[in-house]
Amino acid sequence: MTATSGLEPEVEAAKETRNGDVRTSRYATTGEGSTLLPSIVTIVAVLGLWWLITSLGLIKPLFLPRPMAIWNAFQQSIAGIIDNNTLWVHIGWSLLRVMSAFALAVVIGIPVGLAMGVSRVARGLFDPIIEFYRPLPPLAYLPLMIIWFGIGEESKILLIFLACFAPVALAARAGVRSVNPEQLNAARSMGASRSQILRFVVLPTALPEILVGLRIGMGVGWTTLVAAEMVAANAGLGQMVLNASNFLRTDVVIMGIVVIGFFAFLFEMAMRRLEIWLVPWKGKV
């Protein structure tokens, strides 16, 4: 039985062969290069509309400052005029917290997810816990983090870790369960050991799902950053935004949001490139 025997007729028809090479189907993605121009047009249009609305005075600066005010706030933050820390200090602390939590989620979440996928016992142990807290917003259990771990870095990193852990573990479990039983049977018939099956059959098949979970986990980590830095943080992008909101510095708030979004976007692009490198066959039939 070939790998394509289970495909639907329309998908089979979408595959074309030329000189013995299998070409990608019409359902495959066209690449990210084709989206560059529309993305640039969208950004320019949003900035132009923003500039027009604020220049005409249709919205008060307290609610939506002009783009130039955001740029001035950016320069002031770099110089350390806004608070006692420069923007680079805030960025450094936020990156440290997010990356530490994400690394823990990868190291712990992937093995737990794989164990849940191959073992009913592990699934019974971890699945209820993960599914119970996964829908809860981080602010719901933030007070517990403070009570249990204090107001140091441990509580901040743990809060972000818990937010990243669930999607990573669940994606790894879903990847394992997507393995074709025929592949497992074929590996067993050739005398492969359990560790060899896990390494050469299960992991390559589960890798696309795992990478998707890592992308989701990274995004959730950045969204949890502001909540984590509410815990008596002296520096950090979330702390800077919250502190500026207390003084109605909308320009600084928007500037901080833009910086957080920028770094989240960079990590998302890096994860996409990693996905293309590790699983180049994804999206192709």
C-alpha cells in the first residue's frame, strides 16, 4: 500500500507528475513571499488612516496620540527619560522571562505530550490537570503564584511557563496520535525496538504538530507577559506599559504595545523558518 492510497480522489487528482517528480498540489501554500506586498499596503494604509484621524483632531490625544508622539515616546524611553530604566533594560528583562519560561515549556512539555500520546497511564495522569487549567486566564491563578512563590522572578517565569506548557504538551500528544498504525506495524515487523520506533517513526511524524504547538506556546507566552510583570516587577515591557497607564501616558502605552508586538512577530517568523527547515514536506501532498 502506498502512502497516497488513502487520499481523497480530488486530492489525488491535484497531484501532478512531470519527469518522475511529484509536484505540489493546488492546495499547498504558495509561500510567504506573495504576501509581502499586501502586508506592506495594509501597514501603510493603517498608519495613513491613523495620521489622518489624529491630525484632523477627530480623536483626542488622550485616547489616540499622533504617530509622531509615539516616536517621541520611543526616543525618550531609549534615553531613560520616562522612568528609571531605558527601553533596552525593559526589553532585556522581558526577553529573559519569556525565553526562560518557553525553554522550560519545551523541555518539559514535549516529553509529557509524547508520554500522553503513547501511554494511557500518562494520559490519565496529565490530561485532567492540563485540560482543567488550560482555559483559565493567567490572571485567575496569578494570586496563587504570589502566595506560593512570592513576588520574585520565580512567580513571573512560572506564570508564563504554565501558559506555554499546555499548547506544547497537547500538540505533542496530538502529533503522536496522528501516526499511521501501518507505519508502526511495518517498523515492528522489521524488528525495530521501542526506542527506535519512537525516534524514527513517532517523532518525525509528530514533529509538524509539535512545531505548531511551539508557535502557539510562544505567542501565548508573550500575551501572558503583561500579567506576569504585574507581580512587583521593577523592569520589563509589561511593567512599563502598566506604569504608563497609571499616569495616562497613552503614547508610552501604545509604544510598549508596539515593541511587544514587534518582538512577538520576530519570534513567530523565526519559528516559521524553523518549521520550513525541519519539516519541508509540510503542506505538500
